[in-house]
Amino acid sequence: MVERLRDHYQIRDEKVLEAMRSIPRHAFVPEALQGRAYGDHALPISGSQTISQPYIVARMTELLEINSESKVLEIGAGSGYQTAVLAKVAGQVYSIERIASLAREAQDRIRQLNIYNATVKCFDGTLGWAANAPYDAILVAAGGPGIPEPLVAQLKVDGRLVVPVGESRESQRLVRIIKTATGYKEEDHGGCAFVPLIGQHGWST
Ligand code: SAH
């Protein structure tokens, strides 16, 4: 899996590749699908949600440009796999998941791997997590109709927000926002397909 990320998908950040090497992806997928855990695809998890394709996890992590000093916010913990990868690279990770059972399971899996710098809570992540703001980087793992404003507000100046944005619920563009002193810069990093971001600053259902 890691060779494919490096050679085919051109992931260059060694910290990201090392994190992907060290986190056992099979521990985050349903038992019946564990044989496919290291394939080049997303997989279903409970609650009609998905664990993202390894390439997407690596690419989004790389776009955050984080290191062991970084404080990171994640929206959409899902299985907790992306959370665990972020925790290997960053200093501290705060993650939000709107489905309570997923949030609980994600936190349990992370603890079982002896990762202590990631916290998963259940609420609407489109509001951000103001108590721990500002963040060096924010990753949104579900696709909404626009950029949730509270997330931009909770970024440090020069901080990075990576978020799938699309007019339809089925497909999005992967957008990176870099906050500036007066506003933000926006970059397009190509097409993608995430499950819907549901909340006050996302889709309504
Ligand atoms: N990176 C995850 C992918 C999870 S799929 C993984 O590797 O497993 C996206 C997740 O976003 C789903 O679990 C969904 O429930 C969650 N989600 C959608 N809208 C949300 C919101 N407003 N706040 C928090 N989580 C949300």
C-alpha cells in the first residue's frame, strides 16, 4: 500500500508515508472486509459511512503540511483511521463525528493502538471545536455545499483547511484554503467523492 502511495500516487511527505506504514488499516474495517483493508479503495463501515481510500487519506494529510508541533482538527472521524494517521504526524488531534456509535468506536480503536494524542467527540463538526482553537490545520472528511465559515474562523493565520466542496451531494472538488491576515487563498486539488457533510454549515439531511 505504501509503495503504491509513493510510486503511483506521488505522495512525497515521508512523515505521512511512515504514518500510513505504522497504522494497521485492517483494525479499522469490518471483520468481513479485513482481507481488502490494504486495497486501493474506500470500504463501507457502519452507519452507511465509508473509510476513505488510502490515497485520499495520504493526500489530504500531506496537504495539511503538519508536523509534531501541529494542532489539528478533523471533522468526520468515521472509523478513526484518518484520525490515527493524523495523530502519528501531528502533536495533538481533535476529531468530531456526528454519529455517536462511530465516535465511540473510533476512540476505542485509537486507544487500543496506544495513541494518546487524539480525542474524538460527538457533535456537529461544521461548527468547529472553538474550545481548542485556533488550529494549524483542519481536515474535513465529508463533502458539503460550501466552506463552513466557523472552520475558517478557527484556523491560525497561514493555517490550512482541506475540505471537499460540491454543488451536488455525490461529487466534490478537493479544496485547500490557506488563511491570510485579511481573508484566505483557495486552491483546487481535483475531483473526489465523499459521503455528505450533514450539519448547520453542511447539507441539512
Ligand atoms: N476519514 C474517515 C472517513 C469517514 S466518512 C475514515 O477514514 O474512516 C465521513 C464521516 O463524516 C462519517 O462518519 C459521517 O458520519 C461524518 N460526518 C458527516 N457530517 C458530519 C458533521 N457535521 N460533523 C461530524 N461528522 C460528520
